Amino acid sequence: MLFHDPPAHTRLRAPVAREAGLELRDYILWLIAERKREGTARDDLLGALLTGCNEADGLREAEIAGACSLLLFAGHDTTASLVASGTLALLCDPEQRAAHDPAVFVRPDDLDLARAPNPHIAFGEGIHFCLGAPRARLELRIALTRLFARFPRLALASERISWRPTISDRSLASLPVSI
């Protein structure tokens, strides 16, 4: 069991990924310099970071660039995994059955997308609450709605489902479907 699933052909992709990362960092640093040169704050994430933080407060430009990069990519893999897992749950059980916690939910074996109240902790809790939870929920709702509208006969192409061999998350290695 791995903590992270290493990408295929790591040795071949590592230099390309490193170069892309450096280019992204340089681009974000350029944006920061441009914003400072303009001298006016914009109503966006970078503007908020630049307005709320400065080197006197201990946050350097490199740290702002790191935060921007993290926020840009943090939701990509998790959202892809969430969409795949949500699709699998809906394909495996047309009656919307799935496992929920019986100590918390009435009828925990039913997947009820309109369940209220819904006190799950899938996105963490308290100071550990996922910053991307609202975005992930929105993306999942849009993705699944459009997926099943576009492909109403979507079905599993194989009963054999494989999962990534990691302990850091529970995500599908692939989801074979037929349309």
C-alpha cells in the first residue's frame, strides 16, 4: 500500500513536471509584480492575498505563489475522484443505495441526494474543513447532472472495479463504462 500513487513513467515525466511547475511559479510571480505595479487591488483571490498579506506580516511573494498554486490544483484530483466515485455509486445502484453512517443518518443504506439534515464530515470538520468543499459540491452536481443527461444509457462496462493502492485517499484507478 502506497501513501501516494506514483505516476506512470515517473522518470520521464519528472523533468517535464518540474519545468511546468517552475513556469507556473514564474507566471504567478509575474502576476504579483504586475498587480503591485498597478497599485490597485482587484476583487479576486490574488487581490485578496496581496491586500491581506505582505512581507511585513511574514508572507512573502513565494508563499503567495505557493498558496495560489495549491488552491489551483488542490481540487483537481480530489474532484476527479469524487465524480468517478459518485458515478460508480449511481451506476451500481439505480435505487441510489450506498453506505452511510447508521449512527448519524436515518436509512444509512439509501443514497439520498436531498437528505436533510446531512451532517456528514466527508470534507472534514472545524479547522480541518476542506476549503474546496463548496467548489467540489458544485462541480459534482454539475458533472453528474450533465453526464447522465448526455449519456442516459451510461452503464458499467465491467463488474471489475480497481482502486488506487493508496492510503491517502479512496479513488478509482479507472471506471470502465459503456455509453
